Amino acid sequence: MSLVVHELGRAQQAAITDHFLALNAEDRRLRFGLVLSDDSLRKYVADIPYGSDSLFGVYADDLTLLAVAHLASRADPAELGLSVLPAARGQGVGSLLFARAVMRARNLGLSRLFMHCLAQNDAILHIARKAGMKVTTESGEADAWLELPPVALDSLGVDALRNQEAWLDWMLKASLAAPRAVVPAPKR
């Protein structure tokens, strides 16, 4: 499986919804701070302002959306939320999504990035600390802050390059997944 970060939009709304619905109750609690019902998750995804927020994801070879980052960037600081399905954890997927979201926030000219989570969300806190975020915990909740450098020509170019890389990754995965969906697996 290649770990390539894809930019997501309204066209991927069904895949984003499927990703969140695949999270179990504890994963939903860690991602959203409470256990959201299936209907609440569907509403959350439907209400995302796709024109102004940035979403990123990593697809498995079968085009299942394994991980999602939601960068709410309508205000400074931008807020980031991450989720990774259990099958993709421990492979650096969350860190890849984090890095891409930081680059986008920087390229939008934002000066700070913020993450809020439950204090027992060890995975997110690990990513935050590894990235040099200032983390404070209080009353079972944690806040993490990152000062962003100003936008630079090189980061704009890397963002465009990452979009091209994602397009190629999608084309490869789609071309390999399509025959599997049409041709039955050989009998053993």
C-alpha cells in the first residue's frame, strides 16, 4: 500500500462518511470528544464547508479511505482533526496527514494551528509533541498549538506537487481495483 495524501472535497463525501462510520465508539469519542451517532456523523460530513475548509485522506489499495484530516481554516488559528482506521495505525499515516494540513495552513497565510482532544488520545498527542506543538492538559482535555512559518514559494510548489502525486496514486489504485471488482477471484 502506498501512503499518499489526497485532497478531498464534496465529490468524496460518501467516502468520508464511510470512513467516519467505520470508527468504533471509542474511536469516535477520541476523534470528536463524544460518541457521535451514525446520523450525527452523516450530518457532520454533510455540513463541512468544502469550499473553505481543507480535507485530506489516505486511501488503501482497494480505495477505502483509511484516514481523514479536517483542517478548519476559516479563521486564524486553524483547527485540525485527524482520524485513522485501526488497520492503518502505527504506519505514520496520521503524521503524513498532519504534515499536509500544516503545509496547507501555512500556504493559506495562517499563523497558528490548533488541535483539541481528550487527554487520553495518546496517538494525537504523540503527533502533536513530535511536531513541536505546545501541549497543555486540563480537566481531561488537551490543547496543542503550533506557530506556523510564513508562506514561501517552495511550500506552494510542494503543495502542487503533492496534488499531482495524489492524482497518479488514485489512477494507479483505481486501475488495479477495477479489474478485481469485475473479475472473480480464482478458486483455490
